[in-house]
Amino acid sequence: MTAIAEETASAAGGKHVAVIGFGAMGRAVTTSLAARGGPALIRTALLRPGSAAPLPDDVTRVTSVDDLIAARPDLVVECATHAAVATSVPALLAAGIDVVIASVGALGKPEIHAAVTQAAARGGSRAIVATGAIGGLDALRSAACAGLSSVLYTGIKPAAAWTGTPAEEVLDLGALTAPATFFEGTAREAAERFPKNANVTAAVALAGVGFDATRVRLVADVAGGNRHEVSAEGPFGSFHIALTNAPLPDNPKTSWLAALSVEQAILRQFQHLEA
Ligand SMILES: NC(=O)c1ccc[n+]([C@@H]2O[C@H](COP(=O)([O-])OP(=O)(O)OC[C@H]3O[C@@H](n4cnc5c(N)ncnc54)[C@H](O)[C@@H]3O)[C@@H](O)[C@H]2O)c1
């Protein structure tokens, strides 16, 4: 049994967790928590009005933020869209409910970032950024305390994954014979121009030196999976981290690690020892 499993298995009582959105990530987290048998279970799901998404019998459907607040969950996890962060998360935070945010890229918009942080301050609650598909953010956060001279995030995906994005204006994605860089700029520019890929960029920016000082390089490769690299330098020294992520079986666009990071954030919220 892992340390997390031991702690959660020994914790008393079942915590009520609600999810916003019941797509691939919401389903994966719900199933995995249920398989653990506690101490936290997804018991409420906020869906869009008219959504026909089937829910497990023990998950209650609500279709408004007011009804979700009335259900008084111990924690809410947002697993929906960037738009849902703007429309649903501030009211929950203002009502004193902590929220784990998976659609981190939404926080690249200054007005959403401000709405979320101000609502949390008003409600005495916390907005928790899921580490998502990336790792090493603990080291980045620590190193940032002494200042960082450079942070570079490199996102590498197979060419097909970049179709329908501005990468097509720079590269003939179907004719690639070698990895090609099609974007270099700030995290803010990257989040604006490549919103579907903004989550990792935003998580790195928020943990380190912010959206304007974080540099981003996006690469189309001929093959291989989704890869993420972060390099940071500063008075602390330097580090380089590289991940290759497997997709979530239900949604090839979402990394399995991202769903696991939401599950881990839930378990961590109710642990007595944060490791
Ligand atoms: N942080 C990361 O590294 C990372 C990685 C992958 C995905 N994500 C993000 O996590 C989110 C969920 O991913 P997924 O794979 O489950 O996507 P998905 O498309 O499979 O599921 C999203 C679900 O949310 C629902 N939804 C949309 N707007 C809603 C709203 N306003 N209220 C309630 N439900 C709403 C949709 O109908 C859909 O069922 C996405 O925004 C995605 O960008 C983050």
C-alpha cells in the first residue's frame, strides 16, 4: 500500500467531493476514488443544463452553481472547460468551498485569475491548481523563492495533435520528416494562441515566474507521445525535467497523469500529513 493509500484508508469518515463536468477526467477520478472506497468520494456532479451524461447511481446531478453550493461539498474539482472556471469557480470560492482547478489555462486570462483569487480571499477558501500533465512544480515553486533567471517549457506532440491550431500556418504538418519548432514566445502568448494546450503552460507559469517571464517552445514531432520538458535556472542551481505521458483511455487528448493529479489533489486535501 502506498503512503497516500495508507493515510486515506485510515482516515475516518467519507468526504463529499463534487465534480464540475463529467467527461473523461471526471469519470476517471470518480471511478478511481470509488475503487479506493474512501475517504473521499465524488457524490455530486455539476453538469450543463440539458446534459445527458449518465452518472453512477450514487452521484447526484445538479445543473446550477447555487444547487452545488446548497449541497455543501467538502471540496469541488473542476474538470470541465476553461469557460467553466470563469462561470462556476468564483461563486464556489466566495461561498467558502475549496476548488481544485484542472482547466488551469483559464488562469492565463488576467480577469479570470483576478476573479478566482478575489473570490477565494472573500470566502476564506483556496483555489488549488492541479499539477496536471506536468511534474516538478514543487521544485520550481521552491526555487522561485530565491528568484529564477530563466524558465523554459517545451511541449512536444505528434504533428497530428497540432492540427486545427496556428501551427498549421507555420508548418506543413502532414509532411514533417523531423521534429520542428513552430512557436517560441512567452507563456502568455502561448496560452492565447494555443488555448487547447494552455494547461501545462499555465501551471508552469503560475508555479514559477509568471506568464510574461516564462518562455515556451512548442514542437511538432513525426511520432511519439505527448512530451513535456521544463528547464529552470537560478541561484538555487538548475533543473531539467522531462515527461512522456500516456493518454487517458477515454480521451486521447487528456494525459492520464492529469486525471491522476486531480485524484491526488483530492486525497492530499484530506490527508493529515502532506508528503
Ligand atoms: N491541467 C492539465 O494538465 C490538464 C490536462 C488535460 C486536460 N485538462 C483540462 O481538464 C478539463 C477536462 O478534461 P477532460 O479530458 O475530462 O475533457 P472532456 O471533454 O472529456 O470532458 C469535459 C466535460 O465537461 C463538460 N462541461 C463543459 N462545460 C461545462 C460547464 N460549464 N459545466 C459543467 N460541465 C461542463 C462537457 O460537457 C464534458 O462532458 C479540460 O478543460 C481540459 O482542458 C487539464
